Amino acid sequence: MRPSPPTPAPRLRLRVTATAETILRGGHPWLFADSIREANRPGHSGELAVIYDRNDAFLAVGLFDPDSPLRVRVLHAGKPLTIDAAWWRENLTRALHRRAGIAAEQTNGYRCINGESDHWPGLVLDRYAGTFVLKLYTAAWLPRLAEITALLRAELQPERLILRLSRNIQQTARKQFQLEDGTSLLLAATERDWAESQSPQATKRCGWPATQPRSVASGDAGSPAPEAEREIFLETGIRFEADVVHGQKTGFFLDQRENRRRVEMLARGGAVLNAFSFSGGFSLYAARGGAKSVTDLDISTHALESAKRNFALNQSAAAIAACRHETIQTDAFAWLEQNPGRRYDLVILDPPSLAKREAERAGAIQAYGKLVAHGIKVLRPGGVLVAASCSAHVSAAEFFEAARSATRRSGRRFTELETAQHAPDHPATFPEAAYLKCIYLRG
């Protein structure tokens, strides 16, 4: 007698605390482990968990992660629905439709999916011309990676699809799925297709090939693309390189596009200081806007070399070619404090996050105020200071007040031109997602 197939496990059902019910009904996309009152069975990474309220009515459904305090990342809340292939496709279409006004002949670098705020919790997808970079922040996506890769291939037809992994899941990805940060998923999927045609048994485990994917450039099994593997893309007509394999975030800071455009309008005829310049994004816009000179400060020689290459990519633009570009490898905090005699018409302060955790919030607020105070000292009278923060643990109100307080203490009269937060392709639909803020001050 042929043995009966194993009975599928029942759907993972969770009941949560009254407080968590209220939070989820309010649209928050996270359920923490200590808010779960009851589960019908242990859950597996990446499976769908259905959350019910105290009256046994459907509340939400999301991806389960048994190894994270953030136990469920919500995909949908409200009325019950089926999460199937059609739902995933519609979810992707909605996210892409929101970017319809950004993608253009002169802009082919932008964010396609912004995690929870696009109902793809813990997942980011950025486009750089023909290359798409998929970054995962939770291991719950790893068992579903083949499915998601197939969807992206079908809907976007990428020339390359690069996988980036947050540090907290890299070990799991390596040990359980044989995936490395920087892997080309397009090549992995191609090898999977070939393996399926040769031996279906080779691809049963998690939908991935038994052999590891080849590198984009070298063809060595399992190795990520080399550091030299970069993509050139356009942002409002300016050419930039993105290090999609080893670069910070997904290779470039796409979230500052709108602030870079504002800086372009303020730079004409001026000397510009770009502190924490990274690869020179603000600097290129200032140069195109007619700045006579731009000085980049960054502690990373790698970043400054990238800035030089970005300027070289845009020498066909007359204004950029005419702008004197200086790079200084230094600690920008120390340089600003030690060079109060230097003067600039436009000062840009865009440091890395100064508060990685809540415990650092108070110190970060003080540091932002001090940074603005030092920026004022190198700002010519009548000049513009642009200060930005990417610290999620520091609210916009706290950051703006730190900057305003620094201007009051300076004894100079400042006019606040505007404040700005997230770009349209980086929506923030819940408090923890709202990290970016920028203030423009003339004085």
C-alpha cells in the first residue's frame, strides 16, 4: 500500500494583546514577540501568520520570523484576503505605479519598493538603470526568495538583479540558503532553470540550485560580484556610479534626490562646502547649478575617489566642467571645528546617522546642534546652511529645534527657508520609518 502524503500543517494562527490589537488596527506594520498571547503551533520562518482579535475575527496577516523579536511583519490588515501569486503581483504593481512620475528619460535611478510603507515589510528594491538591487532586512524573506525573484524577472525584466543582505541576516542566509551579500539573483535563477531542465531533484531545497550561483564578473562559484562591478545611472540628467555589490545601502543614497535638486537652485556663483560628502551627490548638483567651487569633506578615501569619478562622468556639462572641485580626506566634525577661518556661501551638513539606537538619541540631538554651530562659523553672511539628519531615533521636531537653537546662539539673524522630509519614492507611513529630515537656513 502506498503511504498517504503528509497532512499539511494548519495555518499559523496568533492571538495578541489588547494593546497590540489597537496598534495593528491603527496601521502599524510590526508585531513584537512579547505581544503574542497565543499561537496554535510553532511557526516557521517566512510562513504567513494570521492574527486574530479577542473575538476571533481576522485582524491582519504577515510574514513570521521566529528568530526575531519583531515576530510578524504585516502584509495586510483589515478585511480577510488571500495572499497568493496574484496578490504579490498586484502589490508590486501598486508600488511601481506610485513611482510613475519619477521614472523618466533623465532619471533611471530611484526606489521601487520602500519596505513596510509599500506593504513589502523588511524589503527594499532600488533601480539603477538596468540593474535592480533587492535588499532584505529580515530572514523571513529568504524562503520566499525564488518566488519573489521570479516575479521581479517577469514584471521588470532586469538586466541584473543583485541581492543585498542586512548584517543581522547574513549568517542565516549563508548557512541555510548558501546566499552571500552581493549575489546575482538573475544568474542564480538562470542556473536554477538549467538545473530544473537537467534534474528536478537538484532544486527542491528552498527553490535554489544545489550549486551556488556564479559571480557576475568572474564566474567563480558562490562569490559575489567584485568591487569594480558598478552601474552608471541617471538622476535628473546627472550621471552617477552606484557600487551595487559593496556600496552602502544599495549602492547610492537615492533618498536625497529632492534635497539635491533644492541645493542646485541655491548654488549659483557661490563657494560650496559639502561636509560628509560621500560620493559627491550634493556637489554635482551644486556644480550644475553654477557653483564656482565645491569642496568635499569625507573621512573615506574610497568615497572621495567615487566623487572624483562622478565629476569625471559629467564633464560634458559645461557648468560642472567649469566648477573647481576639491576633495579633503578628513573627519568632517574635526575639520569644521578647526577651520573657522574658511568661508563658504553654501554649507551642506549631511552626516551619517548619529543615533543608531534610542539610548543615543539625547547625545545625537546635542551633536546635531553642535554640528550646525560649527557650520555657521564657516558660512559667509547671507549664505545658506543646509542641515540633514538620517537618524530615525531623532524626530523631525527635535532635529529642527536643535538647528534653530544653534542659529539663535550664534548671534546671527537667520531666515528659515524651508524644511523637507521624505522623497515621494521613499514614503514613510509609520513613525519608525520617518528618518529623513532637512532644514534650509539663510543668515
